[in-house]
Amino acid sequence: MGKEHKEHSWNLIAKKLAGEASPTELQELEGLLRSNPELHYPVQTIADLWEHTSPDDRTNAEEAFNRHLDRIDRLNIDYSPTLSVVTDSPKRSSTFRRRALVWAPIALVVIGTILLITRPGAGPGTEIAAKPPVTDNRDISTTGGSRTHITLVDGTRVWLNSGSHIHYGKDFGNGSREVSLTGEAFFDVAPDAGHPFIIHTPKLDVRVLGTSFNLKSYPTDKTTEATLIRGSIEISIRNRPSDRIILKPNEKLVVNNDDSLLIRKPASRREVRPQSLVFIGQPTYEHRSGAIIETSWVDNKLIFQDEEFGDLARQMERWYGISIRFEDARLQQLRFTGTFEKESIRQALDALKLTDQTARFDYTIDGDQVTIHN
């Protein structure tokens, strides 16, 4: 994309955020995002942060930028942002000042985005994502300890959990709605009866028209899970292509990633079921709040209920971007119930130690390596 084309695109974005874009300009912006997918991530990030910026903060930014323009006028400096038109008048036109006021808070949001992305040691409640590379295909990834959400060009909203990766081709939205997922994501799929939305994972494929559901497919986990919240989804299992499973709301599908393992019923972690490749049950609900545990991460909460320490440790590794090692394998069998939200890894481990006095363990932290010991 050429410089003038980029400037025009950002001008449209600024007008949209300021509520000044006409229907024709909004339609033009949608077309630009379709043909230039590299713009989609920064636009979504800035829009999300803009929505979370208080009116007072925006007003303060506008006033500060306005004072800055007044000083420029008094010093007679020829200053013209690339996205505004400067007239021959010694004073800036009202259009210039209005555009500048629009871009002042947006500029602060952009700066804040850069600081957020590059800030070291972010906590588990922070949504961070590195800008994906600009290629013919679209790849969006999150590292350990980070989560993000995006809106695809078809209107589908996707929340991406820690240590996850989503990929879709450059033709997405132009007759094709197929993505590949490694890790965990919550999808709120925009309805389009003529173009099914298809998600590919190593173990299964999911086909939907318009619905909300959670899909968990980490390569190191024992199972692949799909939890349906609204609508319906059709699931086909890779090693059983003749089978088609239709999930209804409030249903959860668990597929064994290893045929030699045992499937455990999600609603009762202690109950071991006979060996099975597929199990359909219900989501797990937190006893006190009634929250669905499978989707609690979307609200930046790690909820666990009667969870073995070994399984919980894998979740904590992704949640905090760390590595956990057990010196004694028996410690992995300790069981815990609780919720992590804004706690640091040290606070979380201390809380586990206090949860059950019979669950005696200690820990050491060396950088991003955590060792659990007696």
C-alpha cells in the first residue's frame, strides 16, 4: 500500500472513531480492510483501547493538543500532520484543528498500544499480542501469559487464549470462511447462511453458520474440547470421518487426543470413565458464581474446580508464561479449587498453599522457572 493510500485509510479510521464518517466512507473503509488485511490488527487494537479510554482522558488529550497548536501558531511554525490539509491562511483552518483534535487522543492510544505491547513482565490480566507478520496469509499468535481478541472481516469475533495461534488465508471473507487453530479460542461467529465458518484443528473440524462456542486444542493436552454456548455446531473427527456430531447449547464434546488414555467426565474430575474416544457432556459450572469454567478465561479469570495440581500447572504455565516442574511426582496429585484473576504467580502459589493445609508443598522461582517441592 502506498503512502497516500495509507494516509487516506488512517484518515477514514480517525473519522470512524470520532463518529464523523459517512455511510459511504464506512463502506470504503470496510473495503480497504478486506483488501489490506495488515491494517486489521492495528485498527482493532486502537479501536478497543479507544473504547476503553474515558471521556475525561480524551478531553484532557484534546485540550493539551489544542494548547500545543496555539503555541505553534504563536511561533509561526509551519507544522502540518500528514493527515490534514493546510490552507494558505496564517492561522490553521477549523478543519485542521478539528482533525488534529481527533488525532490527539488517537495518537495517545497508539502510543499506549506500543507501550502495552513492549512492556515487560505483564500480568495475567493484561491482553497483549505482537503484531502478526504481513504475508499473503494471516497469522495471529499469543505467547504464554497473554491473551487478545480480534474481529475478523466477516464480523466474527475471536478471543485467543495464551499460547494459541490462529491462521487464515488472504481470501478469508471473500467467499471463504476457514481458519486453523492451535491452542484455545472463543468464537462468536457472524451469521452467513451461504458461507459456513469452518475451524480446523489437528483432531477435529468444526462447521458453523452463526453461534458462540469455545474450542480448546492444545497439542500438549490430553483432550480436545468444544463447548457450545449458543446456536449449534457440527463436528467431524479426523480419524472418524464418517461420524458427524451435532452439539446443542450447553453441551460439551471431549475428544481423546491419545487412544491409550482414559477420558474423565468433565463434571466430576474424580470419576474415571471406560476408555473412549469421544464423550458428550455438559460444561463445568463454578459452584459459587455459576460461571462456566471452560469460558472463564475470556473474562481474564482462571477458574479451577477439584483440579489435579499437574493439570492445573499446565494451565498456569500458559496463564503466566512460565514453566513449572515437580520434584516429586506425587505432588501432581494434589487437588485444588479456586480462581485466579490479577494475582502474580507468587501470589497464586501462596494462595494454593493456604487453600488446604493438608496439601503441603513449597516452591522456588528462578526467572520463569518454577519448581514445586516438599
